[in-house]
Amino acid sequence: MSALDTLSRVVVFRVDDGLFGIDVAHVERVVRHTTPRHVPRLPAWIAGVIELDERLVPVVDVRDRLSPQVASPGLLTRLLLLSLDAEWCALMVDQVLDVRVYSSTELVSPPPMVRDRAGGLVVGALKRGADTILCIDPRVLFSSDERLVIGDLAGQAAHG
């Protein structure tokens, strides 16, 4: 590692057989899976809400966005509590593995076809033994309209 390399950290998680990473700057914490409370009239992609630190937090099961197969939540299922646009949102994932420290030279940029087709979701890849971690930008995981819904729900929960 040269003096020009910068160190970064990602929270590594599993969805089905895939490994993914999100920069720790977006992750508030990891919590055990709690069955979210259903809220009528919310979009289907929001599984419900949980109460955390006297706040209602929308829970999004991102497993169907990142994998073609979605299993029922199990003992290893976790919620990644993210801060998106100053609002909290919990992502349901199959398992959180660790926090990976890496240098800038280890992050492999996605090829243009992947970058363009995925709309900027995949920001790079890291090796983890024989496996590959796809590093994703959680701000791109949701459309701007979906981020507004998350913000509105979190804002309503905070004030009412």
C-alpha cells in the first residue's frame, strides 16, 4: 500500500448467495431482525415499521431487489439501519458478516455495461477469499420517489 492509498470500510452482508457491501458512512448500526409492523396503504416494497430509539423506522426488504430468490427471515437475518437524506431506513438482509477495511487500490471499478445497466448501484467490487463483494451505493438502491416516501414516512413518524 502506498502513501496515496486511502482506507475505507464497508459493512459486508449476504443476500441469498450474494455478498454486498455498503460504506460504513451510511450505516448507523446493525440490529437483530424484528418483524416489522404492517402499516396499511404503504407501498408493497415497505415491509412495515419498527420502533427504535423512540422513532418509527421504515423497513425495506431489499432482498428481492438484490436476489431472484427471497427466503423467509431466519436466525441470522439482520436489519441494517441506514441514514439516507438525514432519515433512518432499515434494510432487511439475510446476514451481516463483518466490516471490511480495504485500500482504494483493492476496489475494482465495475465495467461500463454493469455500471450503466445497474444505474450506478454497483460502485465497485472487492475480493473476499474466493468470493466477490459487490459494493453498492444505498442512495441509488431507491428511486427519488421511493426516497421521498421513506422521508415522508420517517417525518410523519417523528411528528405524530
